Amino acid sequence: GVLAVITLPSSGERLAEELRAMPGAPPVLAAADLPEAVGLARARSRPGSVVLLSPGAPSYGAFRDFEARGDAFRGLVAEPVADDARGERRGRALRAGPTGD
């Protein structure tokens, strides 16, 4: 099942509101930007989970175009997982897959 839905401004606010009103909906987390969204996905995912970037609206100036947004997502996913002060992993490694574009 779906572990969480992570939204981005500004259309994400409307989507979050709609989802939160649905019985049995997964947790909805609001991210300020794409790096935060990927961090939340790392923290919430489990081994074997799928993290799907599914933009439902334009990025309103955050990216040059949809290709730049996809490149940013792939770059963030490829970043190594950080260790915390105790030397333990913070979040899970993610892998970018092929897109349907």
C-alpha cells in the first residue's frame, strides 16, 4: 500500500486537503521543496518501496521545465544517505528508475 503522500506547494496544499478528508487515506506530508520531499521519502520508505515523482502541476518557476525537474529529482535520489552523529544511517538509499516520458 501507499506509505505516504508527500506534497509540494502550491497545488500540493489543495491535494493534501482533499486527501486528509478521505477515510483511510495515507498520511499526507507537506514539503517546502523537492530536496525536502526526497528527504521525507527517504525517511518514510522501507526496503523495496517505490518513490514516485508524480507532479500534478507546473513548478511555477522552481525549474526551467519538466526535464530540469526530473534531472533534479534523479540527482537528489542519487545522493548518498547521510549518517547521523551516532554513525547511523538517516533514511534509505533511493534509486531513480526509468520515466514514462
